[in-house]
Amino acid sequence: MIIYSAMPLELIFQNDSPESYENTEVQLNGLTMLVQPCGVNEARIVRLISPNPYDYMNPSYAPGQKIYFRPQFGEGAGNP
């Protein structure tokens, strides 16, 4: 299928599902990754960002895997 349009493709192929969240860059276990939130304290890995090629061999950090975490608050945020 070929579409000829003056409209941006983002408007034509926009996803209106409730799972269309913004991707967020997080650090977990010393690794930086791009994740898509999919619940409270839960996210799905979209992309791993690392200069170490051995990090990409770990199946725990493969795209599509879910990670679970607890939010960390910055210093002075009233953390008990």
C-alpha cells in the first residue's frame, strides 16, 4: 500500500490505544535503557543503550522484557 499525503505520518498512523505511553530513559543496574511504562512500577524494555557488547547478550535486558522497579526519590524529597 502506498499513501500519498501532505499530512505527517505521525497523524496518519497514530495509535489511540491506552498503551501508547511516552518512552522514558532509565538506569537500572548500571545500564541505561529506553522503556515504555506499562503499569505501576513496571515497564517494558524498548532499547538497551550500552557501549559494552556483552550487555546485549543478557536475555534479561532484551527488548520486550518486562522490568520491575521501585521509584527512587532524590535527596531532600522527604524520603523516610
